[in-house]
Amino acid sequence: ARKLEVENRMLKGLLNFKPGPGVSFISGRVVADTGGAFVHSMILNAGTKSGVSKGQAVVTGDGLLGRIASVGRRAARVLLIADLNSRIPVVLESSRVRAIMVGTNDVYPRLTRLSTGMVISKGDRVVTSGHGGVFPRGLPIGIVSSVSGGIIEVRPFVDRDRVEFVRVIDYGLNGIIQDINPAGTAQKRN
């Protein structure tokens, strides 16, 4: 009964996220956490058979967790926002300052590619900017946790150590996600 109560509470938390009209989603369970020193990803129990495809956003009720990096028939790998390979166009909600959030393989990703002279404050809320066409505008990510010596760290809203259930959301955005075909040339995904 306690296990079901905890699971029910987590699922209710997942429902805090309200996707916009015309958006479809698939709920999934995290079945493996492949986190380590060099990779920050998770394996979900949903794949192409469930409608999951590469590049889709993965969220919880608290905000953005990552995106689908690879997908099989019954499982998918989520590249977390903290992974070294993660790059997300973001905007600070209050000041509308644009940046790229870069994973560091640490708990806190960093903001880069800021225009010179921009004022960033601790506590500023960070959301997706919608640029690049991968994520829609306004998905919550986290808050600026420190601004020191030109390094701006973001504390994510989602605590990856507590994630059990997620939503894989299809916004219908093809964006810049590309696959490499056997000949070695890049082509847009469908």
C-alpha cells in the first residue's frame, strides 16, 4: 500500500505539466539509470512501438529532464540536460537574455554564449527559448544557482535521482536533429 501511495504521488506530480493543444505524449517508466562519470542518461520502457522517436522532449511535472537520444522498439535512451553532450537554447524568463545551456557531467549545467554586458542574477528562472526547433518555447528547466567569475550555473528543477515516471512529448518539431546515413552525409529526420 505504501509503495502504491508513493507511486500515485509521483504520477500526480507528473500531471502538473500541461502540454498545449495538439501535443501528444507517452508516459514511461525509467528502467535504468546509466549515469556515471562520463554519461548522464536514462533508459525508458517505451520505444518506437509506443510512438517514441529521436529528439522528443522528456519532462516530469517539475520541468525538462532531457530529450530522446536513441530509440529502439521497446526502449529509448534519454540524454539528460546535465550530460556533456547536451546543448539547449534557453532564455532567462525575467530579462529575456538568450543563452545556450551546456551540460557539464555535473549536477549543474552552465550557461554559455551570452552577449557581453548582460546582467544575470542568482534566482533567474531558465526556460527553453524555442530556437533550433527542437523544443518549444517556455519549458521550465531551472534557476540560476550561481554567477561567479564568468561561470553561470543552473540548478535544474528536476532531481534526476528521484525520477521514476516521465512524459515523452511530441511537439511535432523536426528542428535540427539529424541522423547520419550510411554514406556519411547528414539528412533531416522525418
